[in-house]
Amino acid sequence: MHMTCAKWLAVPAGMLGLFLLWLPISLQAQLVLSFAVLGILFLAMTRPESPVFRLVTFVFAAILAMRYAFWRTTETLPSVHEPLNFIPGLMLYLAEMYCLAMLAVSFFMLADPVKRKTPAPGAAADLPTVDVFIPSYNEDPELLAGTLAAAKSMLYPRDKLAVYLLDDGGTEAKRNHRDPRIAIAAIRRHGQLKALCAALGVHYHARGQNDHAKAGNLNEGLKVSKGELVVVFDADHAPVREFLRETVGFFREDKKLFLVQTPHYFLNPDPLEKNLRTFARMPSENEMFYSILQRGLDKWNASFFCGSAAVLRRSALAAANGFSGQSITEDCETALSLHARGWHSIYVDKPLIAGLQPETFVSFIGQRARWCQGMLQILLLNRPFLAKGLTLAQRVCYAGINLFWLFPLSRLAFTFSPLLYIFFSLEIYQANIAGFAAYAVTYLVGSFAMQNYLYGRVRWPWVSELYEYVQSVLLFGSILSVLRNPRKPTFNVTAKGQTLDRSMLSPLARPYFLIFFLLLAAALYSGYRLMTEPVATELLLIVAGWNLVNLSLAGAALGVVAERRELRRNQRLPVRRHALMALAGTLHTVVIQDASFGGVSVEFLENAPAIDPENPVEATIELRRGGRSVSFEVVSRSRRGGGEGIYGFAYRERTPQTFIAIADLMYADQSVLQERLTRRQVRCGFFRGTARFALWSVTETLRALGYAAGLVRESVVPSAADAPIVVKENSASIPGRAAALPPILAGAHVHG
């Protein structure tokens, strides 16, 4: 049955829902109704590919939610004549209504997610010219070298592809800064990156000064380039060779298309994944947004620019005076502006870039604070729900995406509300066990079932709640800052590729410990009240259970802020590439198992040499593909686990040609990223996921307390230094990490 039939079914289903919403019934009848609705809901979930059954799940989940909202509004609010109860009770009620509103918006967004098929790019002579922008601020040269080499290696006619490094770290203003240390660092960076770009055949551009942050940098790139299409990659987002073949063809089919957005795929774990050790087996946080939500937005022509891994039409940007820079999330603001002008967007759900995400908790929170403040700036300054030119569906989608970032307010309300009754007996939520079971419990069951139905492949049970909690504690202040002055927040670059040489508590850990011990005290005191009070109220049982859930979240969060050491600077990607290795005068047939910006892991297929880790030996590796070959020199580093005859080799030096070889190794085959992504996207049932989360709550609490007490002692093991980046043509050697500046005489002033 087609989606048209499903739309027709929505009318009677919606009428049924409205009828059931206002139907006054007894608690027993409500319980029967709830179980009947849950039964239909679970039955419809057995056919996830059917549009009709998908609509049925939405309708009946909405019935449970609306019945809960009706009961919550009419029977559970404290009397307005009791302000100590009513005021916090109203705040909790508003937090719940916000969640219900966001649930309704998510149902609308996900009504019919789109899965795009890539069109043929067309004949080479008819392909549009493409300019690739890689904006940079303070990223390491090795990070930029890898991204530049990968961008330069994309499959596209050479005469129609130009790559630009837009360097905001070497601007004229910085090279002439009054502080000599800043000036010398900018001059050095300017010279090194200019030499690197020349050797790679890439355009280098540094503007006069850093006006309007990333948006201003991209707009400067528009001034110095002229391609019909513009591709934007963050400094740490290296594209696969097929990136343009998978995206450019869409622009030939739709002349009003301004954007083709692709997902951001990451090679490294975020702090939660690293510290809870889930990266290899659990779907990453971003997969829910990129694999589900963006496809849902695509249905309504509302998928938006995410700042990188995207192709945009220059003429559309020109019509909107370039990239928008009023907010610090220039990407979403730019898409909003162009959608309002009648342009179209498309989302391609296929990983075509490999990037890095923040690994330390400090940088993670800094990134999320920027996203939160930027989205709320758009909500307050651009008012998408009132923007002229948008369709009603686009208004709902944009408003929903922006409003989502108010989640810290609701999450903190849910965290602290139970304490008001446990410690002070304030009845801000008036209910008994029977009513709570008939309305709230069945609604929660339906809600968890819908979460698993919609997101089960990309999000395990309770993980969303944990991500929300760890962000909410520190984003609350960010929200207040925007509400006080929407124009105040400024753009901050997110640090990537950081390492930790020892395990330790994050500098931001203090409030998480304070909240944990507060909730623990509440749990103990509620237990004491249940055992000692002659007639323990049913409300106390409800609130005590609610607090235990919050305590579990707080315990798992302690594990997130207890940072495990991370010595690996370069993230490895499995590649399984055949190659030839010349070592000690002998030619060996090898398979390169994995590769990174630092080295490769090599398996000798036969006659494996005896390599002594204490006495490194040099070798040359040759890659062949499509009648061409690429060679680079390596030096043995260590024996690797995983099988006989497998050794690790580091690059002897990293020339621009070496980075071209690295790009050929790591990003030649898109299926490597797809397979790695698919392997993690495995459903975890509610009970299994809950058991796993309960285990985290205990073990991670103990680990964090061990860090706090100094019981965890790990020796500092420095990470191995990578070979320098050498640009022979310009006699410029660029270390993997920026070298320390030489001493400068006080008062000296340097001009670039």
C-alpha cells in the first residue's frame, strides 16, 4: 500500500485520537485502553517497512501521550493557592509538555524518511567546475596535510577541480600583531602552510583579519574562487575519492538545488564512547541524527547544511549574499536563509568523509555549547516559525531542530524535582500508584517502545538520556547567556586530535560529583522515610523510584568525566590493500591491514622476514591501482598482534607525495567506512540495554571514585613522535606538532 493510502488513513486515526483524548473514563477503563493501545502499537511495529503500519504506530503512540497529557493537566497539578507546591510543580509540568511537543515534532519529521539513490554524474565535458574550501584556524599541519591530500585525490576532471586552504591562523592581522609571539607563530604558520599547499598543488589564501569567524572565512573564499559548485570540508574531514561522484549529479537534476549534505563520520570516539569503552560496538551519538533525522528532514525539503561534507551551488549563495554569519552556527542559518528563498536541499545518507570529533570532555562540552547557543540564536534572531518563504513543514522542522537545544532545562527539571518531595515534602506532582500506572507508566512504555522502533539501530536504551544529562549540567549557563543577550556568543574552534598521557578526572568533573552525592543522599533518605514513616505515601514510592533512575544516570555520567588516557594520536582505518614491499634487497608481497597518518600495519603473505623491533629497518612500499603506482618509505616500529607475520611500520618522512599515498590508502574505497558503520548499527533490546546501563552505573561510579581518591595510578607513557612533514621543494620542514617558539626579546615587534 502506498503512502497516499496512509495519508488518507491519518484522518480517521487522528479523529479517533482526539475523541479518546477528551473521553472521561475510570482508572480501570484507562488501564484497559492503555493495554489495548500498546497491543496495537506492538503489533504495528512488526512491519517497520510498511508506511501504513508506521503511521499506525505514530497514531497510537500519540494516543498514549495525549491521554497522559490530559491526565497530567487535569489531575496532577498542585493548587494555585499553594505557591510552594504550585511554582515548582508548574515548572516540572512545562518541562514535560516541552518533551511532548518535541515528541510530536519528531513524529512529523520522521513520517516518511527519504533514502536517495545517486544519479549518474554525466559526461566529463558537462560536469560543473568545483571549488573545495577547507577553512582552518589553529589545526596542526599534519591534520591539514591529510585533508588537503584527500581532497586533491578526489575523482574528478583535474581542470574542473580547485582546492583552497582558507587559513585564518595566518591572517595579515595576526602576522602584524602587537604581541611578537603571536606574530611569529602566524608568520611561521603562513610560510609553512603556503609551502605545503604549493607542493600539493593547492591554493593557499589568508585574508586580512578574522571577521565573522568561519562564515567570514568561507565568504572570503567565494571572492577568490569562481567554481559553479562549492564543497566545504572541515580541516579534519578527509573525503573519500568518490565524494564528488556521489553528490554532483544531483545538481544536474534540479536547477533549484542549493545543497547536497552528507553525514559526518568519525574515526575516533567521543568522551562517552572512549571512557565507557563503547566505540567499537555501540552506534555513535551522531548516527541518530545523520542516519535517521536528516533523512526525515529531507522528506520536507528541510535537511540543512552541517558546516562540512557538503556541496553548495555558488549562484544560490550569491543570491543570499554568501554564508550567513549572524549566529555562531553559520551552517544552519545559511540553509534557513536559502530555503526561505525557495531553494532546495538533498541529504545523501552515505559516509563520504572521515573526520575527528573531540575526545576530551572539555572540548566536547565546548563544541556542544557552541551548537546550543548558535541554534538558540537562530530561534531568537531568525524566528524560523515566522520566516517568510518557508513552507509550513519547513517551519515545523526548523523550529523543532532549534527548540531541541532547550533540552537542558527539561533534563535538569527531571533531575532535581524528586528532591523537593524527598527532602521537603513538597507535593509538586500529585498522583497515586493506580493513576501513575494507568497513565504515566503506560505512556513511558509506549515512549521507550517508539524510541527502539525509530532509533533502535542507531541508539541503545538510556544512552540518549545519558548524553542529555552530561551536557545539561554545563549547558544551562550557555542557554541563560543567549537568553540574556542573543548576539553575545562568539565562535570558538573545537580542538581535535588531542591526547591524554594519563587517566584523570576532567577539570569539569566537580558538579557531576556534587549532583551524584546529592542524589545518593536523597536515595538513602527516601529509603529511611519508607522504612520509618508509619504510613508511607504512594507518592513517596513513585518519587523514590524516579530518583533512583536519576542516580543511575548520574553514576554513569561519572564514568564519562573520568577520562581514560589516550596515547594514540593517529586513528587507524582498516584498509586491506595489496602492496609490494622492498626490504633488505628482497621484494615481498604484503597486505596493508590498516593505515593512519602515522604509519601502517603490514602482513607478509609468505617468507616473512625476521624484524627486530630494537633495530629498525627501512623499506619501500609500492601501491598500484588502475595502471598507476604510488611509493613511500617506511621504517619498522614494532610487532603487532593479530597474527603471524604482522608488523607495524612508521613513515620515514612525510612528504606531500606520502600524504597523497596515505589518502590513496585510507580513502580510496567508500565501502570501508560503510562497513565499519554498519557493523556497529546493531539493535540492543530494552532489557539488555537497561541491564548494561545498570552495570555502567555501578562500575563507572567506582572507577570515577577511584580516580578521585587517587587509587588509580598509571605511569606516563609518551606517545611516539611521528615523522616530520617535509616539503623538499621549498626546504620547509613542518613538524607534526607546532614547535615551541624561540625566546623573544621583550618589547620586540615583528612585521610580516
